[in-house]
Amino acid sequence: MILRTQGIVLRVLQFSRTSQIAVWLTREYGKLTTIVKGAARPKSSFLGQYDLFYSCEVLFYARERNGSHVMRECSPTSTRPVLRDKWRAAAAASYFCELASKLTEAGESGPVLYSLLDYSLDFLCANPVDRSSILWFEIQATGSVGFAPRLSSCVKCGGTPASSDGLFSFSPSGGGVVCDKCTEQYRSDLTTISSDARDAMLRWQAAGGPHAAIMGRRSTSERLIGETDPLMRRFMEFHVPVPLVGRGIVMELMR
């Protein structure tokens, strides 16, 4: 069966002396792995048609019993050349693709995550990138697959979380804020989050762009980012099924 889809290149691997494997995030089929036969030959029709961070229209032969499909045709719709010139943007784009890959299974339709990654890569091409961009994407990406941090109500009972001296209890393993009645059940990994950081994360969940959650002076922004960064790292250690190799690297590069 021949299928057509829109895809974003997440990874490119060498398969043989003349062929490659391209891993895609697609709108209709989730994560898709294709074998590109003859891609490395000097006169291959695939030369220049796909690369990291490209958006492409892909035509492939579907294989029901094999995790890899065979590419038939590929045509780029956006090549994003800026991501080959700006190292900070390229580092962020690599991490975005890694996280999207870890959050998606083969064959799972994921139009929300696909649209988010497509928008975010374009954003990196046109705007300065910093740690707030990374945190915004993490919150949006985890939300697109149904397990963003729960911040408005207790993760255990659904009750209203109460703050003490402007601090809320937060359980990374539980996945969000915890009310006073339920804190004992999460005692082993309980931490706190300030009301300002919680409000910033809520704005990130609702925001249409990476910088919408940060208000006020730069010192305030850095304080909120510094508090939210380790909290999101611990949250994803529990809820993303595979360790994220690139997160620590990209967050250090953004400092």
C-alpha cells in the first residue's frame, strides 16, 4: 500500500553504504521510520530532498509487519536553513525533535504534537532562543499527549491546593500540585513551587508562544526559569518513558 503524509525529519541514520534511514514525526501516523534506498548515491533523486528539521511531503510503501517502511518519493516544503547557521537554535531544535520522538509511538496519530513541533521549529528560525523557549515547549509537548503537569487541582483528590507562605506542594512522580490532605502519600519526592512559578507554568500551558509566560523584569524571569527548570526535569524523569539525553546539554548551552 502506498501512503502519503506530511512529516518532519527527527533523525537520519546510515543504513548501508548507499541507503539511509529517516525517522519522521507525521500528522497521521505518528513516528514513522522509512528506509531511503540509494539515498547516498551520487545521482540519487533523494539528494537534498530531506535532512534534519526539514518538513516534507512523503510518499512511502507501508509495511504492516515491519517497523520500517520504504520511501518512494519525498519533496521538501520547508528546509529551515537558519537552523544550520545558528548553533543555539540548532541545539534547541535537536532537543525538540528528541522529546517529540520520545513522546510518540509508531502508528499513533499525533496532529497536535506535529503542529506544535512544526510551529516551534519555525519559531526558532525567527526568534532568539533561551531557557524559557525550552520550558514552554516541554509543557506544551507533554500536554499534547495528555500528561502535562497538573497545576490547578490536587493530582490525587482533585481538591483545591492550598499555599503556605506563597508555596505549593508539588509531586514530580504524581505529576502536579498536591493538597494538604494528600501530601503524606507523596512524601518521598515532595517538593515546593512558588505561586509565581506555578502561575508562570499555567501561562505556559495556555500560551500561544514561548515568551508569553514571562512577565516583568529580566531578573524576575530568570528567577522563575531557575525554579521551573529543575522541577520540569524531575517531572519528565518520571513521565517520559525514555531518558532525555539532550535536555541537560541544551539547558546548559542556553545559560
